[in-house]
Amino acid sequence: MAEKIGIIGAGMAGITAARKLTDAGHKITVFEKSGGTGGRLSTRRTDYGNFDHGAQYITARSAPFRAMMTGLSNAGAVALWEPVGKTSDNEWHVGTPGMSGLVKPLLIGFEVKKRTRIVDITRKDDEIVCTDEDGNADRFDRVIVATPSPQAYTLLSPVDPVFGVLNTIVYMPCWTSMFAFSEPIETLPDHYRGAHTESLSWLARNSSKPQSIGIETLCAQAGAQWSKDNLEMDKAQALAAMKDALETMADQTLKPIYAEAHRWRYALVDKPFGTAYLASHDQRLFAIGDGMLGGRVEAAFESARQLCDHLRREIS
Ligand SMILES: Cc1cc2nc3c(=O)[nH]c(=O)nc-3n(C[C@H](O)[C@H](O)[C@H](O)COP(=O)(O)OP(=O)(O)OC[C@H]3O[C@@H](n4cnc5c(N)ncnc54)[C@H](O)[C@@H]3O)c2cc1C
């Protein structure tokens, strides 16, 4: 029987669930608080090129996720990234153009209400009501919350105590910086991975990714512990600290033509739940996302995939 299902969050988990449940014949509405889709599969578009300032690349280990990557690659939304100095044997998949482009072929046949933050979920009669911050209410047979777990906890734990355990899931923050330069910075590598205590723990030459427009662009991430210790730091100060670290690595003074910082409060999962999804006793409310299985795009996909398999059996 076709049902009306609401999904909160348009990241990999929410979009995967929307795609699979639409294909199964259900009527899906996705609510997304930001103006775009992809969640932490995120691309900042500027006059100086695109910056993947969230997830950097994707590895696909399971057969279902590899099949998804193949489909997206055939649709022109995924390519392989081969940075100079790559030592891993795993394929590094990236979205084209940019990481946020990766989910675009999946957005067919269901509604995505962007710039719509859900602030309240309640049970009314036999339905679940989602209310946004402007007071608009939509009614559904079932609702899936596909946000980082602390945000899911806020929405779901007042409705059903089973979701109280969501607050045991731990995320670490990440300060990220984006730089563009008029000349290549030859002394910096295409990518670098370092210690999580430092203000520079990951570096990617964005312009070495497929479909770059040729301007030298870099994304640098501070380590998780450094980001946590400096979570409330002023944005300009955080940017200055990350630029200092980059100059030390480059062994020269850097004069970017564009520089910006972004703070991800919930970036990478430090302590996942360990089960793919969480369900209310009446099987009408669900929590999915990377907090359930681990801080990777594939884990967010797998969480949604397993819930959809469960719903296929549940809804008959
Ligand atoms: C800096 C950084 C680097 C990373 N690097 C990698 C990497 O290299 N490889 C990798 O595999 N993973 C990486 N990750 C992790 C990866 O991005 C995530 O694991 C994955 O994208 C999570 O997907 P998700 O759907 O669970 O959540 P999200 O992508 O966070 O999606 C949740 C969505 O819910 C929306 N939302 C939240 N609350 C509400 C609300 N109340 N109403 C409506 N909408 C709401 C949010 O705006 C968001 O769009 C990285 C993450 C960060 C931040």
C-alpha cells in the first residue's frame, strides 16, 4: 500500500531513503533547512572555482554502494580523483561538478522543500505531523529523520523515549578553510593527512579534482581535537590560524585571492550507535544517518538502505 512519508534532511541518508521509497511507490516529501541538497556532500561555488568544503572523497566498499557509484558515474555525476601522491589502493570517488553534484541524479519523482527547517514532530490521531519554523504543518503516515544525531535527538526524543539513546552518539567538529591563488603553489602537495590535534590535519588541492576550472584552489581542514578546543573561535581568527599552518607547510608567505572559513559543528562521527537505524515502537518514526554506523558517506547510505529494506517488509 502506498504511504505518505516525510523525510527530514537531504544528505546522502535522506536522499537515498527518498529515492528507494519513491521507487517502491510511496509519496515522499523531503524537508531541508539549507538552500541546497547533499548535506555534508557540500560544494561552495565562487568566482574562483568550486570548493568541496565538506566530504572530500568517497570510498565504496559494499556491493550496493559500489552499484550506486557506478549508476551515478554513468549519469555523469561521479568521477575518480587521482591526486598526485595517492597511496591508497581504494578508488576515490568525487562528485561532478563538485561533491554536491553527486546526489543530483537521485532527485527525481519526489518533492524537496528547501529552506524548510522542521522544528517540531508530533503524533496526531493516526498521523505524524511535521511543523516548520514558520508554523506550516504537514501530515504523514511515517517520518524519517536523517540529520546528524544531536539534531535528530532534539526532534525525536520528546515524541518517543526510545530515541533518548541518540544522545550517546558523539560527533567531532571540523574547522575548514578554502583558499584560491592566482599562481600554483608548487611547494604544497595535492593532498596531505596529519594529526588530529593540529590546525592543519588534511589538505586537498581542489583544482586537482575532475572538472576544475584551472584556478589554484585548496581546501584545508583543522584536526578534530583542535576544532573542538577552538569551536567558538572567531571565524577570522580560525582562518588566520589555518593559513599560518599552510604557510609553514608551503614554506612561504601566501597571498590568496580568496579565503574563507567554515565551521562544521557536527562533522565526523567519533562514536556511532552501531545499528543501522532506530525505530519507534509503532514503526512510524525512524532515525537514520551517519551517526548510526560511522562517519562516512557510505555509512549514511547503508543506514538508509537497511531501513528501506525493513520498510519494504513492514509496509505490505
Ligand atoms: C569536513 C568534512 C569532511 C568529511 N570527509 C569525508 C570523506 O572524505 N569521506 C567520507 O566518506 N565522509 C566524509 N565526511 C563525512 C560525510 O560527509 C558524512 O558522513 C555524510 O555526508 C553524512 O550524510 P548524512 O545524510 O547522514 O548527513 P548530512 O549530510 O549532514 O545531511 C543531513 C541534512 O539534514 C539537514 N537538517 C538538519 N536538521 C534539519 C531540520 N531540523 N530540518 C530540515 N533539515 C535539517 C541538514 O541541513 C543536512 O543537509 C566528512 C564530513 C565533513 C564535515
